[in-house]
Amino acid sequence: MTQTVVAGPVQAHPPALPSQRIERFLEQNPRLPTPFLVVDLDVVAEHYRRLRAALPRATVYYAVKANPDPAVLSLLIGLGCNLDVASLGEIDLCLRLGARAEQLSYGNTIKKEADLNRATRLGVATVTADCAAELDKIVRAAPASTVLIRLATNGSGADWPLSRKFGCTPQECLTLARRAARAGHRVGVGFHVGSQQHDVHAWDEPLATTAWIADCLAAQGIPLEVVNLGGGLPSSHLAPTPDVAAYGEAITAAIDRHLSPYPSIHYMVEPGRFLVGDAGVIRTEVVLVSRRDGEPRRWVYLDVGLFNGLTETAEEAIRYRIRCAERGSPAGLTERGEPTEPVVLAGPTCDSLDVLYERSSCELPLDLRAGDRLDLLATGAYTTTYSSVWFNGFEPLRAHHLPASGLSPAAAPHGSWS
């Protein structure tokens, strides 16, 4: 396989602050019932433009599962963004909102054959597999499709690794790619380096492996037509991350290093968190503050938790930045600047799993009390969609989307490669 070359560390980028439009919304709605998410669609549009500038070779496929709200999807479709879909429900939603079938990539590696058949009839022509049984379904139900074979990665450097359940070994990938080509499919390779990836060089090793696969296929006269770079680009959570430009530079360098002999390869990138995460803020209310005998820390219970929007705090994988709104301020926005101490943060349900942060350091004001409001920053991704349907009678997380203020000429449509 191609030798992997990894460069040195990249300086972290300061975490993004909520947009001024979100701050105004919170200021103007101090009594809006909590919990709720507010999303600034101008931030989504700006992140889309920044990503396209950072990775100009790659076609952007938004991971719909991150936030499938029609307001988000309509904006991105209007900007010309393509879409990574995981189910017939997402396919139908995107088509209803005006996306073309050729803009969709059916990226879930676990699909019912009937669903594949219907997606094919609707015109979806790019699908993903990571095992022989899934490829067999694709050959039967989607015979004219482009097949992306998903490589496994170790997820090193990511807060939310995507290993074990997805992907295959390099040799398996090569075998499946050959089988797909013999069955008449165009062939590609894809991978995902893990969500909230902190290492800009995490794409180097799978691209080196992809180059080995391309060499093996080329030796048999089979062109590798597509490389899906997956997701992994981060939001501004507790641990600082590099700017998207640094990721783009490192990924582009890795492509040049490993795949320059194949200039006709088309590249895809499937961001979810990066496009919508920083665009959102969850406002929540403190329900209870308690100190138990023998416990060194107070327990702080919120009206939002693991089961109504914060599933990604499971095992404390995703660590959101939290700020305490100034008590009594009509804006309810500024940091209080008061003495703090570590707390255990938990949700409102009567389920012992509903603990958000216990091992991680979460510091809140000493005089925090029920009725105070907190803001969880960069929560525009994987929150509303993870919210359960009335578990314990708590309603799903509500969302407010601030409409985009207009599309600039820089946001010209970015069409499908197929």
C-alpha cells in the first residue's frame, strides 16, 4: 500500500460564538418556554460556502440526518448542495422539497431490498455497501447504480468514532469493488474518519488505502470513479478544533500525495455537524439543584436531557460548551462571571441513564438555582432528530429557524457529479 505521511500538529481555532441574530432572538424572547433550539440559517449558508472554498474539488453532500428540518434542507437545496440520505423517509422529504434524485446518495450501508428498489425507481443512482450480502441486494435491486464500498477506519482523533458497525477491510473492499464492477456498476470507495474529528490528518491513512485499491483495480482494467471522503468536520464544542481551511489543506495534500495518478476521480464530502452544528443554540431551564450527603458535587437537573435532544452526550462523547444566562437580565445572554464549581449535569427524566456530564468537568455558578437558564452552544446538529417521542411525557425538542437573509452570488448551485 502507499506509504502514509503525516504532518505535524495544527493550531486549534477559537470556538465560534452564537451569531448576533441568535443573540437578538434570545434577547427578544426571554420568556419563550424551554427547552428549545434556535438555528440561524445564515450560519448554515456561510459554513457551506466556507467548506466549498476549503475543498473545491469535492461535491458537498449534506448528511440529512444531522438536522432534517425542511428549513435547513430547503436552504441547502437552494444553494445547490447535494444530499446524503439514510432512508426512504429522507429520500421522500428531499424530493418533496425540490431536490433532484441524482443529487442524492443513499449512504446507509443497511438497507431493505424493497427500499433499494423503490429508491432506484425514484432515480437515486448512488448507493453504499460494506459487505457481500448488501452488495447482492444492490446488484438485484439497483443494477444501474454507482456503488461506493465503505472502508472501515479506527476513528482515532474523533469524539464520536464510527467503527465496528460500519466498513470493511481493504482486501474486502477490493473484492467487493471487483464484484460490483463485474456486475456492471461504476465503482467508488468511501470511508468516515469519525464524527467531531480533531485531527486534520485523519484522512491520510484511508486515502493511502484507497490508492492501493485504485492500483489493484487499475491493474484489472477497472477504473475507480468516486472517492467519498465522508464526514467528520467538527463543530465548536468544548475542545478547540482547527479551522475548516486547515482540514481542506490537509485533505487536499493527502489526495495529491496518494491519488495524483488518477486525476479523473470524483470526490464527495458528506458533512453534517460542520454545516449545522455552530448554527444552533439550545436554551434550557434549571429544574433542580441538589447536594446529597457524601457527594462532593451538586447535581444540576435541566429540562432537556439524553432523551429529548442530547443523546450525543452518551458516555460524555460530545461535550457541549455551556453558558449561564445572567439572572434578571432582559437579554439573558451575558456570562455571569461569578464563582463556579464542578457539578454533575443531568436531564429531567426518571431514567438513570439520563446523566449528561459526570466525569467531564462541568462548572456552573455557586448560587445556581431552579429557574435559571443555560445555553448549550453549537447544538444545531444531532439534537432535534435524537429527541424521543414523549418519553416520560416530555415533548420533543422544539426548534426555531431564523430564515436566511439572502443568497449571495458566491452561493451559485453546485451540481451533482453523476
